[in-house]
Amino acid sequence: MAKRGTPGWRGYATAVALTATVVLLCVAINSLVDGPPILIGITQAVIAGGTLLVLIFVALALFAIRRDFAGRELAEAELDRFFSLSFDFLTIANADGYFKRVSPASQELLGWTPEELTNKPWLAFVHPDDVESTILEAEKLKAGQRVLSFENRYRHKDGSWRVLAWRSTPEGDRFYGIARDVTDETRIKQELRDAKEQLEARVAERTRELEQANIALQHAFDDLRQSQQQVMQQDDALQAARTELARVSRLTTLGELTTSIAHEVSQPLGGIVASAGACARWLAADPPAMKEAQAALANIIADGIRAREVIARIRALSKRQAPRMDWLDINQEIMGVLTLTERELRSQAIVLRTELRPALPRLAGDRVQLQQVLINLILNAIEAMSAVEDRARELTIVSGQDAADAVVIEVRDCGHGLDPQQAEHVFQAFYTTKPDGIGIGLSISRSIIEAHGGRLWASGNAPHGAVFQFSLPADGARAVTS
């Protein structure tokens, strides 16, 4: 190949032809014997110089020819190297429908050797359904148009079909093309199209179902709206029944505490009678002992207050009232309940132990309801130990906090224990293991604790007895809901 800026061998050949023509013309002129001497001299000089130029131009032409052939050999070598190293399917085809040359990558792509591909028309390898479109693209190339995007299927030697994406350009009667295997991409695109069609079909079906469901829901909503007042009335009745059932449970508990209540009331009343008699005697003395009489009156007042507090607690447990939230010291509530159950503990020879953690956070809760839970758990523990004869009867009340800072209360007894399979059944309404029990105490107790945002559960106590525990949130953020 000639370098840019220097003439090729064709240019030198043209210069040789022109110079030779001039020399021959001068020879013809010089052959005229009757020509002027000066003209003969000039023509002889031109003949001599022209002959030298012809030789020079001939030499340059031969050098240019050699250089041109060397460039062609180098270009052929570079083309061979490009074909051999390319991973793509490179082709040079003739307009007659045959491949003139293909890259070695064709064998890896299609299984055919380059020789096998060049010995047959390219249409012999094209899928029958793609022959017509392939001929149309070939006609474009013959018309001098470039093919920038075209796909067809070529038969692999193993009988399968590979999808090739072509880019081709024409030059004279040859077509230069490059093809890449897009079989996997085509398969994925087809799968995506199929998936899209399936999804659209499912969406359409689901839309129809939703429309039908919406119509049915509208009818159901109309029915629900019509029965809403009835449901609200039933809910109010149910809430009233729950409140009355809790009151019945409290009255049942009070019935079991009749002896203790009578004792708690009789003690301050007896103190009042004794103090009143002493006061009368001190006032009847001559002179009246006013200091001693005042002390007796102070005792009467203290015993009266004590009796009033006992009666107030009993009235609170027995009356109908909506839940009322107060800030409570749970340790004080425990000690108040133990005062009501003190006589039952002594009559059953039960040793009471309290492990109350000081400075517990105050709780937001309903005092009457929480006292009801404590009384129920303590009376159940006393009854559970009533038949124990071979060991001390011990009742332990514990207060503390768990890892979540909730306040936890434990009531431990050393009775005959709790069957693990019955640990949850005991909280079911009307489930009881007592011959004369009605089975609502623990069920109501759990409802009360859960309404305060806590939980109530039971487990075994080692080595004997059972443990009933309940936890309540210490932040006061929850309100009683039922």
C-alpha cells in the first residue's frame, strides 16, 4: 500500500508513458534530414534526457509495485489475525449467496467448520421461517444499503437453532458482516413477554374478582350498617354482664371472708366500748381525771377510724361501680388485703412471709379490681394448703420488677401443687377443681390484669405447691379497658 503523500506504481507508469511519448516524438523529428540544425540538436538532447527519465521512472515504478505488494501482504496478515482472534462470527460473502470467508469462531458458535460453511449457500443454514426475511436483507445489501440490525436463526451442527444478530455493510459485490449469538437474550425476552402476558391475564382476572368482591362487600357493608345498632346494644349488655359477674365474684369472696370481716370490725368496736367505759370512769372520779379521759377519747376515735376503713373496703368490694384509675402503691394494697385475710391465715395455721421490694414505682390502676385479684389468689393459696399435714404451711407474697421494669407480684403456696397440663385450664371460665367452686375467680382475675395491660400466669413451686404471678406496666400509660 502506498503511503499518504507519495505516488503509487500507477503514477510512475503514467510518467514513463508520457516521457516515452515525448522521446519517440523527438526521434521522429530527428529523422527528418532536412530539418534545421538547431532543431536537430534540441531533439537529440531531449532524446538523451528522456531516455534517462524513462529509466528513472521505470525504476521508481518497480519500487512502488514492490512496496504495494508488501503492503497488501501485511494487510492480508492483519486481516487473518483479526479473523482468527475475534470471538464474533465475522463473514465476507459474495452477492451470489456464498460465504467467501468466515472466522474460526463460527465453529464454536455453530459447530460447523469454516470450510463447511463456505461450501454451501448461506440460506442452507437459515431456519425455513427466516429465509424470506434473510433474502430481503440481502437485497438491501445488493442495493448498497447497510444492515444495522437484523436477526435470524442459524442451524447448529447438532440440529438446534441459534439466534444471530447481524450488522452488515456492502462494498462492491461483497458483503462484510458480523454476527453475535443472542439466543439466551432472545429466550429471556420471550420468557419475559410470556410472563408479562400471564401477569396481565392474572391482573385482569384479579380485577374482575375484586370488582365482584367489592359489590359483595358493599352488600355486606349495608347489612352490617343495618345491624350495627343491634351489635352495639348486645355489646353494652355483655359489658354489663361482665361487670355484674365481677361483682358476684367479689361478693362470693366476701362471703368467704365473713369471719375475718366480723373479727376486723369487732376488734375496733370492742376497743371503742372498753375506751368508752374507761372514759366514763375517769370522768366520774372526784375530781375528774381529764387527762386520762382525753386519752380514752383518743382511743375511741382511732378505733372508730379503723372500723370505718374496714367497712369502706367491704363496701368498695361489694358495690357496683365503673373502673376508676388511681395512682397506687402496690405494697400498701398488698398489706391492706392481708389485713382482711389475717384471720383465715391464723385459723389455717399458715405462716405468712412477705418479701416486698421497697420504693417500687406507683401503678395506674383500679384499686378495687386489683384488691379483688389479690384476695382471690391469697384465698386460693390458703385453700390449697388446707390439707397439708406433713410440712409447714407457708404463704409467701413477693413484689419486685422484671427486666422490662414491669412490677411483678408473686403468691407462693406449699400445697399439693399444680398439674402442668392444668396451668392454663385454671384460667378458663367455669373450670374448677373445687367441689363447691364455680370457676370464675381466676378467669375474672386474668381479665382484670389484662385490662390493666399486664398478664397473669401460673407455674409450679419447688419443692411443693404453686406460684401465681401477675405483672403490671409501671409507666401508667395504659388505662383499664373493661
